[in-house]
Amino acid sequence: MQKFALDERPVKAGAKLALRPDSHSRNGRASKSVPTPDPARASEVPSAGSGPGAAEVTLSSKSELVVRAVREMIVAGQLLPGTPLRQQELARLFGVSATPVREAIRRLEAEGLVRSLVHRGATVARPDAMHLEESLRILAVLEALAGRLAVERMSDADLREVEDLHEQVRLCRDDERRRKELNRIFHFRVYECAGSPMLLSIMRLLWSSFPGGPHVGRPLDESVRGHARLLDALRQRDPVEVTRAIDEHVSGMIDYVQAGPPAVGGI
């Protein structure tokens, strides 16, 4: 399978997802490549390329390749709401046939990330406020569970890592993309400390339902204060306070969802 260079620019709604010089970035300049998943998370995406054992790659694994890659592009903001997802172009991009692409689109539609319309095909879904609010309430419950488990299982070394990530988020004010990624790593480091692979898998799926992440739109200083309160509770090994800190931190995002589109620059 041909490898593509990373293009971190988002695809505009209505733009073609294609490997042609007429693909356009947000600033209107031509680009010969399309966005591909973040290489930092490449280990989460199985390969359907050539090589030893390639003939044994199943339809399921090829479909999983497309699902994970397109999901990552949507979550990272590289595919914006309303962007068409054309089966032939996706098949060519990932080096697979149309069948696993159709299956992948069905799965992404079931996750709420893609919407299919008769005679119009599939597009990246535009999440409504009700859907986002419901997902945030679920996230608050599951993240609180992860926090309580982390209190019991995290080591002092784990806590130092979380503290270091908090400091990196606090100081990262000039690079919005990097700040959002550090915020994601901070939260998932706490989830990992819970020691539950099943819960971690569910959290990954839940985060994928939020374009750009569940905390996009929150002012940086407010987010940092929420992280600091969580850290204090983790240092005290206080599961009750951890639950309160997480519930307020996540549930506080509902006000921003109800207020309208996320503000630029927040996390």
C-alpha cells in the first residue's frame, strides 16, 4: 500500500477527499496529499499493506483500518463536518476494495460520526447539541469511574507523569493543536492508571464522538484549574474528591455546548 505524507490541514466541508492536485486546503492553495492519521497514534491503526501475510488480511481487518483512520481524521479536525466521504476515493487512499469501505462507513454512521443520505452519499456528521450533551454526561460518569480506580492503582511515578503533563498543558499557550493533543494525553494517562483495558477502550470510542475532543471550546485557564483540582485529589488519594473534580470538569462543558459553537483556542 502506498504511503502518504502527513497533511495536517483540515479538509473543508464540501471539498473533495481525493489524491489530486485540485484538493484544497483551508487557505485555498492546492495540495497533492490528503490528511492522514496522526503518526503519533499510528500503532492504533492496523496495516492492510503488502508484505508477508498480506494475502491473509481479512475483510474485517481492512474495514477496521478504514474505520480507525477516518475516525482519527474526524476527531483530529482534519475532516470537518459536512465533508463528503466518497467510497472510491477512500478505497484508493487506503489500498482496499470498496467492500471494506462500505462496511467502515456503516460502522462510523452507527458511532454517529458519519451521516448517509439518499442520493447524496456519506458525509462527516454535524453533531447537534443534544447529542454532545448526552455524550458529555456519559463521559462524566465513566471518567469519574476511571479516576476512582486510578486512586487505588496509580503509583507515585504515575502521579509524577500526570503532574508533568498538567504543567505542559498549562504552559502551552501558542500552539493550539499541540495543546489539544497534550490535553488528550493528560486525560488518557489518568484513564490508563485505572488499569482497565475495557474502560480505556470505551473511553477512546467515546472521545471519538467529539469533533476535536470533548473539551474544545473551554477557556485554557478554566481547563487548567480543573486539572489542578483533579491532581490535588489524586495526591490525597481521595476518591470522593476525585469524583467531584471530574464531574465538575466534564459537566462544565455542557454550558459551552448549550451556548453554541466552540470558541477558538480553548480546550
